[in-house]
Amino acid sequence: MERLSTLVTPDSADEGAHSVARLVYASVASIRDSVYAEMERIRASALKHNEPVGVHTALLYQSGWFLQWKEGPGHALLKIMDRVANDRRHHALRIVHASRGARLLDGPWSMAIVQCDDPPLEMAQRVEDVRRRMDQGEQYSPTAVWRQLSTPVRHPGAQRQADPDAFQRVLVCASAGMGSFDVVRALAAEHGEEVVHRRFAGAQDLDVGTDYVDFEEGDRVLRVIAMARKGLMVPLTRAFLCDYSHIILLLDGDAERSQWMVQRVVQACAHLPAPPPLLGVALEPGTHRAAFEIAHRSGQVYLEAVANPDDPLATWAAVSPQLALWRDAANSGSSLAPVRRASA
């Protein structure tokens, strides 16, 4: 813990209002009963002990392993880690990230379960790879470490997660129904790839599904993520919003529902210095007017695509040209003027 102390405990000159200690560690789970029930018990304990001292946590279970990401005051993190190290629900704890920086988890608790066929030994190898690179001075952000360890090893580009130019990540939300999940399933079938199923939950018993598919397109891998509407309230979801090149909104014919959806997404992106553009899909062009006005008031980009949002492949055909125009800018960090930009 001595080395960890030097990484997460700041000098007085370094501690600022927006700087926190950030720690990610992996461990082998020692759970024999329901994983989700045990994670709920961990949540109750974390909210009791961690939230009062300003520590926020995201917990992942995958392939027999836990991955925990904690952020907060350095001294509080060290005290919590003393308790965590003696918890019998896991063992073989390995630190895979330790740094100071901006807080990325804007709520006290998130948890996720990834369903995949990776055996524990493959997960162990990936953990050791990330840890070895950290020991050699190759430090990734907490979000990059999370992505590297949570992506099933057989998915396209699993070994390219650390390369910002290798992936284009797109989030899809629907104002009604399960249209975003239909898009992911249709793309998986078209490209012969497997859908990764995940469950997310927040601090208040919020339990939502979020599926994704990876597929190769040219020299890149596209990751298309379907998110349930209430999943935008989970801090772990919001921590990754800056990763997306676009947020695709499937807007149905109900004006009130569509506007509520746009408002929910705009609110979720409000903390981002450069939020991803919103790409609305609607059958009637007039549906976009109110959506654009909502984005306009917040200074967000709103782009339009006309297609039947209930037809997954027609939807994808309508948005693909605009996604392609933005790919280089979204993944290289450069600036590119949008086709249509709302300005406050």
C-alpha cells in the first residue's frame, strides 16, 4: 500500500477543487451464490461507508472477476482500500490504474454485469497485461482501462481498445419501445458478430439493459451501443458519454415522448465540455424541429436523418453517411465543423 499511497495521496499544492484520486483494481470473485444479490449487498455497504466521505464507485462483474473503479479524496480512498483488502468476497487484488485527475463518476454508485464466454483465465491474462503496462509507465485513463478489461476477447478489435483511432463508438436511444436494441441485433446479424449483453444499475435500485455489437468497417471497428432510456441516469453511463462520436435518437411519432427523450440526453451531456452531436432519426421531417430547438437552447449539435425508426436497417442506412463524415474528428480529437450546429 506504500506505493499506492504515493499515487493517490496528493501534495497540498496538487489538491484542487476538481481533482480527485482515481483508482481501478481487479480481483478474483469468491462468490458462490447469486452474483447480482451479492453486488446489491456491496452497494448497500458502499453507500453507507463511501458516499459520506466523497468516494464514488463503479463495480463490474465479468468472467469470475470484479473490477472496481473508485474516485475521491486520497486519504479516504486509502482507508477504504484497507477494508477492501480484507473482504472475503474476493482475493488476489491487483491495482491496474492509479492517478489524480478530474472526477469522471458523477454519482456515488454504478454497477454492471457483462455476460460473455470469456473464461476466468483469459480475464486474468488481460488484467496482468494492463498491470504490466502500468508498471512500465504506460498509464491509460480509468475509462480506457475499463473498456480494455470489459470487452470480450473474441470481439473485433478487442486488442485495439487503447488506440483512439481504432474505434468509433455510437450510442443509440429510443424514445419508445426497444428500437435501439433492434438496431444492435440487426447489425450483429448483418455482420455475423455476437451481441454483448450487459446489465447496469445505479444507487437507487435502477436496473437497465445495455447491449452492444462490434464490427469492422474499413480500417476501424464500430461499436454500436443500445441504451435503455433510464440508463442515462446511471453515473457509469455518463462517464463514457465523451467517448461517443454521436448519440443517435430514434424519435417516434409522439411529440411529447420525443421531446422528453431529447431533453433527457441533453441533461446527461450537460457536464461535458464538448458533448457528442445528437443525430435524430424520425419518419416525419417535422419531428426534428422541436428536437433541434431543445438542442439549440443548450448549444448542442443536432443533425437530422429521415427514416422509419422502427426499421433497424433503414435507420442505419440513413445515419451511416453522417457517421462517416464525423469519424476522423470524433476519434482523433481534431475539430471539424458540423453540417448543422446549434449555438446558444
